[in-house]
Amino acid sequence: MTVTDDQRNGHPLGAEPAGQPASARAVINEMLDAGLLDDVMDRVDAGGLSLTGEGGFLPEMIKAVLERGLAAELTGHLGYERGDPAGRGSPNSRNGTTPKTLATEVGDVGLVVPRDRGGSFEPRLVRKGARRAGGLDDMIISLYAGGMTVRDIGHHLARTLGTELSHDTISKITDSVLEEVKAWQSRPLEEIYPIIYLDALVVKVRDGHQVRNKAAHIAVGVDLDGIKHVLGIWVQATEGAKFWAGVCAELRNRGVRDVLIVCCDCEDDQASSWAAA
């Protein structure tokens, strides 16, 4: 029998050392060892239970976890447990719940969010006004970048997750990354990069309602600590001395003052463009 490090140190198999939070993997292992998931999977295999969608096991599990977490947050906010005599005469108290539907990656989840009488409770687990879990936004952006239209994404989410989102909502999600992209493209740079690489690679780029292969021209700088940074990406149909001169001028305007070595694919126009800039 093989003895694990955990067992040598006195920790049960799959358990975390004392004082450290249990990892998700460790918790799942404990549930598997206890056979808690066997009955669930047997019901799924028999067709009597679905994992996702309305009434599915995963949405109901998320609902139970979130509602318990929200209740714990309110208890912490008020400073006393439900029914605790210590809460008598408190200036604030529990005041029922508000129904809320949260769109998630495994389907819509109907929550009951607890309220306080003073109206000062601001939950962090599911913030006020939030209608979607963060992972769903990432999924929508990924689908959009992969070439799906707003309408296609709406149908896909409804069919696979049972989540209904309006076209306007999906459009707002896909547009939300534009400001971040613009900020990244114009961020200030270091004054000195010992090495800068200039090159291009073919990537799939959304063009209207189609995804086409286009050349993404990239400048990668190595800083004084030897760490590589992508300084910028420019999508252009063709490259030439004029194009690279514009790239180099933009890098200069963003703060680059000196470069020791410029590495490119032996095109004279790139090197001369940097020298001119």
C-alpha cells in the first residue's frame, strides 16, 4: 500500500491541512467517496433527472448555495442569527425576500434574495441589479468572437442552457469589451525595451457577419527585467514600410524612447521604419 504525504502528516486522504480552506477538488472527492453523487448520476442516466436547464440538478445546486450564502451575508450584516434573542431591540432586522432570476452558464436560476428593514444590506455574492453570472458574459463574448451573430447566440443559449436573453442585452455584453480594448491599445509604455520583436500572424477576425482570416501585426517588447509584453496588435490587410512606420511612431508616442535590438523577419522596410521613427 502506498502512503501519501497527507497520510504521513496525519491528514485523511483528500482532506486539507488544518487551518487551510478545503479545495473544490477535495470536497468533490469526499462526496464521491461517500457515494453522494452516485444516486444523482444514476437518475441522470435513467432519464429521470437533467443536469442543466430549468429544474436541472446544477441550477438547483447553484440556487441552494447562493441562497445559503446570501442568508449568511445578511446574518453578518445584522450581527445576529435568525431567531436569536440578541436581535430584539436591534435598529435593523430581516424583512422577507425578493425574487430574482439570475442567468448562469447552466441555465436560469430563480433566487429569493433576503432583505433588511433598514435597506442597508448590499450583498456581495449576488450584487443588486446583477442579472447574469460573470461566466455567462465570458461565454457570450467567446461565441461572438467565434463568428456567431447576436441572434445565433440568443438561440444557442436558449437551446443549450434554457437562458433567455434579449438581443439588446447580448449586444451590450459584446460591446462592453470595446472600452477595455481601447484602453489597452493606448496604455503608456516603458521608456526602454532592450529588444522588440515585430512580426505578423494569421488570425480569425470578425468582419461584419463573417469571420475571415486576417494578418495581425504584433509588437512584442522585452523589458529590463527580461519579461515579454505585447505592446500592440494591428490588423492590416498588407504590410509595408509606411504601415510599420506608423506602428513605430505610435510606440514612440506612447512612451518608448530607446530600443537596443529590433528583431523582424529580415524585411528591410520594418528595420528602416523603426530607424526613421
